[in-house]
Amino acid sequence: MTGPVTAPGFDDVAARARMVPLLPCGDVDEMAGFWTALGLELTYRQVRPNPCIGLARGEIALQYYGMPEWDPDASHSTCVIAVPDTEPVYQAFAAGLRALHGRLPVSGAPRVTRPRERANNAGLSGFSLVDPAGNWVRVSRLPDDATPVVVGEGGTTTWTSAGGGPLARATENAVVVGDSHGDVAQARKTLAGAVRRSRAGTTAPPVAELAPALAYLVELAVRAGAPDDARATFAELEGLAHGATTAEERAAVAVPLAEASATLRDA
């Protein structure tokens, strides 16, 4: 194996370089309208010889090129936006999506997932926005000294679990399958099975593990186009909240219940 390429000034130029994703779409003006509604600014627009636009907000920058007859369902394009905190970005994007659609779309294109810690991303918070052209824009929190990204065996990112019992780990797995990989059907199947097994045991699953699992199942059901299942699971979550007997249990169910309620409102 040869060493890294060297040339006079290369390192200096590379240190000050900036790379911008160039994503495909069917209509660049549609993408301009979409992203400006979500808080970015149109920085460039070219019609001929090839349609192209540039969008930016601070150091967040995207470019799109037009392709006739582009099929969003056939898109495999993706990019990553790494930020110090995913929550403000999510809130800005969510507000724009609600302004455009009157709700927060979680299926089809465009759609968005909620920020969640992802075990396959070193435990860092992340969410995905799929634009109207079917491109995946993945927003991830930057690692810091407290959460270094460690390369594991075989060159993979080390799986970073938040801990907990079998149901908590099953929810982490489902988040990876459903959010990172986009396989909603498999995520539902896996997590629903884990919930059933946890309830079949001699000891009831901890509220702190069951509540997030049920809340995510509500979202997955909405994303799968199964509103009756979503409402039934939400009723289970409400029952869990009503049956909470300690301050710890009430606190553990409060956030999942609020998230699931918001998911149903936006459905």
C-alpha cells in the first residue's frame, strides 16, 4: 500500500476546502420552494444549459440538479449534515413541513423522522428528512470529547447502547431498522414481537422501557399506513400512563405519550 499523495500546498488547500452535496431532482424550482420554506436561502439558480440551484443556511449547504422524468421512489442519493445539536434543526424543518403540508409528514416524500439516539451512530442523536425528490438528508449530532466515535472490529462504528433490558435494546434495534435503514415493516415486526415477549414473562416490563417502545410503535404504524393499529397502540400507552403509580413511572411515560400524541395529531 502506498502512502498518502503529497503535493506542495495540497494540505493547506484541503484544510480550507468545502464540499457541497449535489443531489438529483425532477424540478429545481420545486426544491427551491421546499427548502426555503424549511429555512434555507436560495444562493444560486441556473436554468441553462443544465438546471441547478444552490441553497444554504450558515454552513448547511445543498445543491440540486434537474433530471427529466426523475422518479423519487428510485432515489438512492443521500448526504449528512453534522451539527452540534439536532433539535433546533429538527424544529426548523418540522415547522417548515407543517407550513407546507398542514401536518408533519412521516410517510411518503417528503417525510421526516424524530431525533433519536442511534446505537449504530455511536449513540449520537440523529434524524432523517426525505425531500420531495426522494433524497435522504441525514442530520446527525457531531461527536465531542464526551462521545467519541470509535471504529470497531471490521471497520464498523462501534454499537453504542444506552443500556437497559431486552425491550430497551429491541427499541434501539428497531430505531436503526426503521429510521436509519427505512425498513418500517421489519422495524414494526421486530419491536411488536419484543413487546409481546416482554409481556409474556413472569415480570412486567419496566414502564421506562415499555413506554418508548409503544410510542415508537405508534409512529411506525402511522408510517406504515395503519391508523387503526396506531390508535390501538396509543390507547395502550394511555393505559400505561393512567396506571403509573410512582413519580418515576409518570415521568418515564410523559415524553413518549406526548410524542405519540403529536404523531397522531399530524397523521
